[in-house]
Amino acid sequence: MAISKRLKKETASQCFLKRTSYLHESTNKFIRQPQRFWQNRFERTKVPFQKQAIFFFSSLSMSTSNRPIAAEGSFKNRTVIVSGAAGKLGRPICAALASAGANVVINDVKADAVQELTDALKSAGHTALLGITLSATSGPEIVAKTLEQFGRIDAVINPTLGPIPWKPFEDLTDDDFRAAYENNVLGPISITKAAWPHFKKQGYGRVVNFTSDSMLGFPTASAYTNTKGALFGMNKTLAMEGAAHGIKVNCVSPIAYHPNMERHIMRFSDDVQHAFKTLYQPEANVPMILALVSEGCQASGEVFNTAGWAAGRNVWGNKKGISGLDTVDACLKALGQITEKGGDVFEPHTMVDFTEWQGKYVLNK
């Protein structure tokens, strides 16, 4: 049944309670062009756009089991900055936080999108909101405005994502790499660095940065994968520096389907392709993201992969090496054994762990 026909027969609240599947099918279209999508899709219905917005954003804060992603009031009096808030991941994150009672700082460079998201959430009954139209690299200003409005800051979530230059490596310019690094790395660093002294002073803070499974290799996206590797590399260091001050720092590697991914997912099995299009919606990443900025989170320095209402942990592992490789020929001869798949893998959690483990095979112990 068409969406318009459903909405003629059911109130927005009834649609909200039923959590019907067409919401998930529509989510990405809304997130890309929200007001135009809804106005075009429902132009023949009698449901005002304001009520449509309430329905949509309320639904983004719900799980597939019709339960709130985060319990009502679970983030009360907590202030969370979301950079890149107008993006496909930022929107459902803001919606879920607002529904859980958080003070939500909606930060993005797109003024119209910031205002639209703020207005839609206010229409849904949420008032503890602050829209800030600044680049994420303006961290000190964003944090200052946050403190002026709410008096404290408890968490930073950085789904910031700049334009991706899809080009072969040899066609990328230095400016392509600089722009990607500016958006995807310096932005999260700027906000986190500005918030850090306040986290230390209050003995509490949560940071979630966004990396990507594209680090495993993604042809024509080397500028993008470079930035995601940078955040991965910074993760454990910040976790160690924040440990004594009650600061937890983690990364997520989320997947949310977008039509631009079509040419890439064709390489996957039919089951996985179907999952991408039906389950891998933006809001399906939100539960773990909110868990990592919640008071109950004890994990730090970890990287979690999320998709389709599921989550796992990414690890960096090492296989035992071979000693006595004192010539080029010896190294070439050993490459097959060193690169062989399978076998035991050691997971170091600190640089000391790794160095101690490496020393054992270097010394033939």
C-alpha cells in the first residue's frame, strides 16, 4: 500500500507505534533531501508537514522492537555535541539523543539543514537544542557556545564527513588530500581538543569518532581511507590520556546504505546485497553510538563496527614472526610463511604489549 494511502487511514501516532517497514525504505531519501522528499511524497495527503516531521523524527528514536533506542530521561542533563549533524548519520543520532532527554548541540556547516533539523525536533516536542552553523574545525567557538547555552559539555560525537573525491590515486591532487583531512580529521580533533579541558575538570567525558572498514582497501577512495586511518590511529592514544580523568574515547565504523554504494555492493553475495538495502539504514547504527556516550559505558580505546542493528569489535592483530632474517634472500624466502593466512593471532592492547610480544620471537623465546 502506498505511503500516502496509509497516512490517510492512520494518524501519525498510529504510524509511529506500528513502526512500519516503509519508514526504513524511506529514511535515506528523507535524510538526503528531507523537506522536499516529504512534501512531494505526501502532497496529496491532509497530514501537515509539521506532523510528518514529528512522526519521522520520533520514529528515528525507536528500535525495530518499538522500544526507544535510549530510555526516556537516560541522557537528562547531559550535553552532547554532534558535529556533521545534518548528515545521514547525524540526524538519527540527534533525534535519539533528544528523545532521551539530552541537551543536543546540532553542528553543521549547512545553515538551512541545521535550522530544518532544529525546527523538526522542536516540532516533535524537544526544546533543549542548540543549532550552530560552523565548520567542525571551529572547535573552540562551538564549545564556547555550548557552555554559554547549557553550562557544561558531556560528550562529543563526530560523524563529520566531507565530500569524497572518487578518483584513482594518480589523479588525486594534494588539495584533494588536504580537503579530506581538514573535514574528516581536523574537524573531530578541533572539537574534541576544545572539549577536553572541560572533560578533565569535571572528571567525565565521552568521545565517539568515526572510522571505516574502507581502511581494508577501497579503490578510488585513498583520500577518504587515509583520513579514517588517522582517526583509528588516534583512538587508543586519546583513550590512554583520558583514562585517569573519566574520559572514554571510542571509534565506530558504521555502515548506512546509500545509492552511491550500488556499484560497490554488487561484488557481495545476494544475501548481503539485500541486507544492505533493507537493514543497513542510518538509524540502525545509533544504539551502539549512544551506548558509547552514555554514563554506563566502560569501554575505551575500542573500535566497533555497526550495521543493521548489530555491532562487533574491530581488532588489530599480529602473527608471530620469523627471526634470523639477515639478508634480502632470506626475507623473500620467508614472505610466504609470514603472509600465510590463518594461524594464531595476537591482539596487543598497548604499545608495551606489542613490544614485549615481538621481543619473544626476536629473541627466539
